[in-house]
Amino acid sequence: MKNALGIELPEFIDGYGEVVPFQGERKNPTLKPKTQVKESVVLPGDNKVLNSIDEALNKIELKDGITISFHHHLRNGDYILNMVMEKIVARGIKDITIAASSIFPVHEPLVKYIRDGIVTGIIASYISGPVAESISNGELKKPAIMQTHGGRGRAIESGDIKIDVAFVAAPTVDTYGNINGVSGNAACGALGYAVADCQYADTVIAITDNLVPYPACPIEIDQTYIDYIVNVECIGNPAGIVSGTTQITKDPIGLKIAKMASKVMKVSGLVKDGMSFQTGAGGISLAVAKELENIMITEGIKGSFASGGITGYIVEMLEQGLFQGLMDVQCFDLKAVESYRKNLTHQGMSASMYGNPHNKGAVVNNLDIVILGATEIDTDFNVNVTTGSDGVIMGGSGGHSDTAAGAKLTVIVSNLIKARLPVIKDRVTTATTPGESIDVLVTERGIAINPRRVDLLEKLKETNLPVMTIDELKELAENMTGKPRKIECEDKVVAVVEYRDGTVIDLVKKVK
Amino acid sequence: MKNALGIELPEFIDGYGEVVPFQGERKNPTLKPKTQVKESVVLPGDNKVLNSIDEALNKIELKDGITISFHHHLRNGDYILNMVMEKIVARGIKDITIAASSIFPVHEPLVKYIRDGIVTGIIASYISGPVAESISNGELKKPAIMQTHGGRGRAIESGDIKIDVAFVAAPTVDTYGNINGVSGNAACGALGYAVADCQYADTVIAITDNLVPYPACPIEIDQTYIDYIVNVECIGNPAGIVSGTTQITKDPIGLKIAKMASKVMKVSGLVKDGMSFQTGAGGISLAVAKELENIMITEGIKGSFASGGITGYIVEMLEQGLFQGLMDVQCFDLKAVESYRKNLTHQGMSASMYGNPHNKGAVVNNLDIVILGATEIDTDFNVNVTTGSDGVIMGGSGGHSDTAAGAKLTVIVSNLIKARLPVIKDRVTTATTPGESIDVLVTERGIAINPRRVDLLEKLKETNLPVMTIDELKELAENMTGKPRKIECEDKVVAVVEYRDGTVIDLVKKVK
């Protein structure tokens, strides 16, 4: 069978199960009730604080085939996943599925467990580094499942992912399990990706290096979700957790793209009072934020909110009154953490509130403009942020598909040529976000508008911006680089790429 | 069959169902998973704001036998329940169950609906005024179900109460459903009793008189739980919502009781660094808080937290650094609302987090001392706060049983004689909180210690406090008032009193 992007899919994939093909951004064929959650009784006087991870593992029924979860707010500074896995593996447990919101290079020790058949499943929204390469090499027994941030929230809430034990990296936790990310050595700010894990896992173990007296205020994740608390020496390396500062690109081409993107935003008519905005932490994305800031100040525009992973640049916009509030699932730098700690209008949100298509309206639904990147984009505007042009996994949707689906204007900013390859392909190596969600591609050489957006095309034609078709833009690039050769893959499915609603938008095959 | 208090119960009650008898404070025989929740899809561009309650009712499947819920943060100033009921009744809907966290005199219009057989069921944690009298007179078709605050959270989460539509009084709400209680004409502070309703109802309708642009920060109840928003002229009368100020008793007997209670607390050894405390908003309860404040200041004691409905007196203790944080389910006065708005350590909590025995540990579990009232207490220390000595419903547990079960020291403060009747009975008219949860009764004439608390009795014997047995204290009272006559009831069960775990602790019969 084929999905809505015309991608051929089997009806069943070993190690994954039945395939529901992607049917379109707003079709949601998989809607079902939220799953039941195990209830517990913790009596007055019961003690939740344990002395070691081993003591916590003694409390739970560890068995082969278990699914354990982690969240990625400590990013490439995370010590928790490796620490826990070492202890679990030492107990001889096999056939483990890791449901981590993201996996980073620091999690390299997983590769050995994958090769040894100890870790057989991985579910994540973003995977980079050695684990991604191992998966692409076909070393993981079951296909990895790549989700979106909102899709992961949905999957946990619906029971598509059944978490046996969630391990929560807690920068600060009190003796009864109230967690926040605003204090402690590993302070990382908002903890949005851990919320569903805590709400739905059978057992939740908070691991901290900052155990404080009850009650730890402000509470981000509360005591009613936490079974046990373990205090360890150190949960993460601050250098890898948040950037000291995030930086606007200094590359003139990047700055040019940002300027062009800001003009497109302006022309769209969405830059006005009450506007909402999201951009990433990359150099070009931040440069777009800076351009927007200038426009808003010059024109006296007061926005509604900015969302997403939050950076210091966005905080500055809040503090200047350019936005009424920030909706934050994850802080990208120290300034964002500090703002989240002190600004009442800097609001935390769960991944589900951020982007789950199956609740009563996620934050992305209210986005006017989102600025996103792309590894590849094809002439149908489908975007790949999952694999490199060599077919190897190097990322994943994160919030890409969620925000693109929600925003009124989704702008992809990219150099036209990256690492000597055109960013525009006939067909993306892997479809992460469907073309119907993408409105504009802005490159330094030209701007392509999705033909669905006739309205926007009309508006842009009245400007002197270099608007062309995406095919023209592709040709422009190929004239410089030559036509890139098609990568070759084997038949083995190494990863299933789920759209935010849980349907399958693409498959990643083993690289040759 | 008999429950653990020796109260005879039928195995089945018409209009209620199977009876699980109360088996003891910590037995929890009814533990089960949290129920499934209906999922929805709200697409970008969908509008949640409707023009009237009628328009909202048009969106839902109103049918006979429906269960609708309300929360009581607007207390006796609430306009919502009557407003909604008028519209629903106008549509000819019958056999309605009202699941309101509490019902106040202002809800008198319900009496007519009860008599007309339109409202046939009531589930609440506290009922006072005409509705309570109507129930006691046997006018409601099904027995009312009286729960605790934590028990209501548990019942909604477990599916024991299935809410079809929740109507949420929203002092402030934005256009996508983010609610807070800190702003607006009806600002009432924490919204803890509405949380489970929003999380578990099939449909949630927020009714406000302060609709604000998105996003309303701080968010107490978020957009992912709200289906529709209706803006009306006025949701409540501020005079009935929160007291301008709550007042310490000026009655010398009350002050004497408070002083004695504070001495008991001191002797217990629990008044020390890290202590936690809860008291009510009544005059004697506040006087106890004032006594505690003096002790803490004099002795340089820094407490952990105070919880419950929060008053300005408790806020003053927070702001003096006597507590590290406040855990607040409901603000009782304007000073508490103001503090909840501005103090980061003044933390909101849901009713479930407050007192649900079936989560991973409620706040009450960490209470050291709670000060509570009693309409009656019997020689087994069982307490009645549900019915008057005439057998008529005039209240309910609220958080009484929850806090009493959790706290290390539960102190009942009461005048020995109230309205010419001794507060101590051979047997309470209605058992609300079991004697095993009660440690001490403090009256102006003497202090009785629950014989289970041998440790406390030993400590108090070393003081000059007037300690006696509860039988001696009862005799003292009866010597003054004479032996009160026993009230007579008919066989008809008008209310089932559920303990916090959902077992049946007592029945209220129709008064003769």
C-alpha cells in the first residue's frame, strides 16, 4: 500500500507491527482514548528516597522485554541513560526497548548493548551520533521508531508506547518527588518532554544530584507521579546540557537568508499585533528572530507568544514586551533557564501540550509563523530532517512536523547548497514532514512558494524578492553542483518514521 | 454486613449500587487503574470561544441521565451552577446527576429541580443550605454521595464518577482555554478542585467573565483540557467568593481552646524545624495558627509547608519565612489570592495531589499537624462534620478525613458544649472521619487523647494540661446539659458517606 506521499509501505513490519499509512496532515485516523494508568498507594510515612539506582531497580519487576524511558533535557550532557543502562545490563536483562525523547552522541554505550542484542528497540524523536549510525547499519533488532515531540506525547498517552519504568533526570527534586529544572547543578529549565513519561509509566524513578527538603517550589512535575527518588553524585555535565549562550550566525549567506525570510514573513501579513512565532536555536533561525525583533520594535508590534525550545534571544523579546508570554518545552541556554525561573509569563508546557494532535488543541495550533531547517526538501516540499543525504540517520522530527502542521506560515530556511549537495531533491531520502505543511523555502539564491499557497505567491510577486518555482531553484543548484547520485539502500527497514498522529510517513532502510 | 466502625450496611443500595464497607484508614480495598479518557482533535483554526451557554449546550449531546460537574471555588458567590442548570432544564433534560465539589446555600434553585425529578443524583464533598435540607428530607431520588476532597479526585480519576460535561468557573481564561484564578472580577486563587474534572470529563466548558488574549499566564489549567469557552456577564459575586479578610476568633473560650491546642502541639514534639501544618479558616483554627506563629518566632523554628485552603494568616507565616512553601488547593481570602499570584513558593495543587489516597502520595501524607473542627465526636473518636445533631446534612468531609488520615497529629478543637448540646456523643450521628485518624480532642474544659496514642498520653501527663478520658469529658458535659435525646430517623437512605478510598463509612437516613 502507499501513503499520502506515494511512499510504498508494507502492511506489517516485523518488530513494529501493523502499519497505518500516513493519510494527510489533518486526517488523524488513529484517534483513540487515553490509556489506563496503574494506580498506587503510598501511605503516610512511606519513604521514596533510595540510596542507589540498584536499590531502585530492586523495587521494580525488571524483566526481559521491558520498555524504559528517558527524556533529553540534559541533551549531550546526560549521564542518566548510560548510568541506568549499566545497572540494568549488569542484571542480565535482555530485549530492552529504550523510549527516549532523544538520543545524543553521549549515549554511545548503547551501541554495544544493541550489538549484544540487549537493547532491541529504540523509540525516539531525534537520534544523532553513534546510536543513529548503528541503527542505520541495521544493528538494532527491531526497527527504531522515530516520532515527533507531540507524537511521542500522543503515543504515551494513547498507550501506543507502554512504559514500564521511566527514569527522570531531575535537576532538583524534594524528598517526596516534586521536581523542577530551575535549580541545581544540572538546571535545564522546562521539563516538558518528561511529563507524559511521569504521568503514564507504571513506575517512575527520579534521579537527581540535588535532593532538597520538601516541598521544592516551583513544582514542574509533582509528587503524585513519582515512585522513587535516587540521589547520585552527578546527573549531567552542565557544558553539554545548555549552551552558555546561543549565537546568531555570522555567516553572510546565513544572514542574507534570514533577511529574506523576514521579508517573506512581513509580506505574509502575519507580522502584526497578536502574532505568534517559533524558531530554532540554530544560527540562521536566531538571525531570523533578530530580524523579526527589529521589525516589531520599528513598527511597534506586540506579539502574543513565542514557543518551542527557548533561547536568550526570545527571552529578550519577551522582556522588551514584544511577546505577552513564552510557551517553553525546553530551555536552550542559561538565559532561558534564568527567565523560566523568574518570569511568570515564561510558561512551561508538556510535549503533549506543545504538539500532540490528539488533545483539545496543542500550542502549535496557535502558531502564526515557524522557522525551520531542512536536511533536504523535495519538489513536493516534503522535508527530511531524519537522515543525511547518505541515508544515515542524523536527527529526527523533534517538533518539526508538529510546528509545521500547526503554523499558518511554515518557512524552511537553508543554504541552497550544503556540503556540495543541493538541498532540493526530486525526492527526499526520508520524508519527515509532509509538503502540505511547508509554505516557503528560503535560500540565498531564491525563494520557492508551495503552489498550494496561491495567496502567498500573489503577495510575493508584488515584491522584488527572488521568487521562483522549487524546480527552478533545484535546477539552479544542480547547475552548480551537478545532479547528485541517488543513494542506494538495502530492503531491511531500520527505522519507521511516524507522523505525529502515529501513521507511517516513511521508512528508513539499511544503508549499503 | 458491618464496616470497620461497626456500622450496619446493606450490600446494595438502590440508586447507589454495591456497597464496599469501610475497612480501615489504610486498607484501600478499592484500588484500580485510572480510567480511560476520551481524546479529541482540535485542528488549527478551530474556534473554542462560543457566544452563550446555549451555544455550548448545542455542541454536546445532552441526554437524560447525564452527569455534569462543577467546582466550588466561587463558593457562596457562585453564579455558574444555577446559570447552567437553568439552561439545561429549559431543554427538558431529566435524571441529571450533579457532581459538584461542594454545594452552598446560593444553589437553592436546585431544590426545585430535585423536587421535580429533574436532578436525581448529587455527588459532593460538602453540602450546606437548602439543598442539604432537601436531601435530608428524602426529596432526592437517589441517595446523595458524600465524598472527601481527595476522594472526589480519586473517584473521578478511577472512573467511579464518570463526568459527561464539566462546567468550569474560570476567573480568567484565554481564547484557547488556558485558565487561571489569579485575575479577573471573580479571582479566587488556586483552582485545585476543578483539575480532575477538566482532566477526565468527556467535554469541558469554561465559563468566564474575563476572556483574555492568548496566552493567559500563569496557566493553572491548560488548553489541552478545554473544549469550549463561554464569556458571560458575571460568573460570581466577589462578596461570596473570598472573604476580604478571615478573622481570628475574639471569643475568650475559643482563644483558650487555641492556646491549649498549641500546647498539645508543642508537647507532641512535632513543632520543630521542618514541620508542616494545616488549619482551617474558622476563628478557633486561625487562633491556633496565631499561637503556632508565636511559638515558631520565639523558638526560631523554620517549617516545611502549610497546606489546605489558605488564609492571609498562613501567608503572613510564609512571608516571615516560617514556612518554606504553601500547598494551596483553594484560597480563603484576598490576601491568599494575592500571595498565590506573586509568591513562587505559594504552590497550587489539585484535589488529587492534596488528598487522593490512590496516587503516589498526596500532600496530606506529609502533614505533621492538622487542626480540625467537629460537629460531634464520639467516645471512639469518630468525628461527624456531615450532619447536625438533628441528623440534617449541613456540611461534609471536605478535606477533613484526608488530612486526618495523613497527619501525624490530628487535633480536633471544639467547644465542649455547642448550642446547649455536648459535642461528645456515645455515637456520632454520622461518621465522617474514623476515630483511628483522630489523636486529640481539645475543649475548653479538658483534653482527651485517643487511647491508641499511648506515646502522646505519656507526654501530656507530664504537663499541667487538663488531660482526661473522652468518657470523663463527655460526663462533664452531660452534667451540665443533661443527656441529649437520640435523634430518630426513617429507614430511607438519603446519603451515602464515602471514605476517601470510596468505601462506605456511614449512611445518612431521612430525618423524621
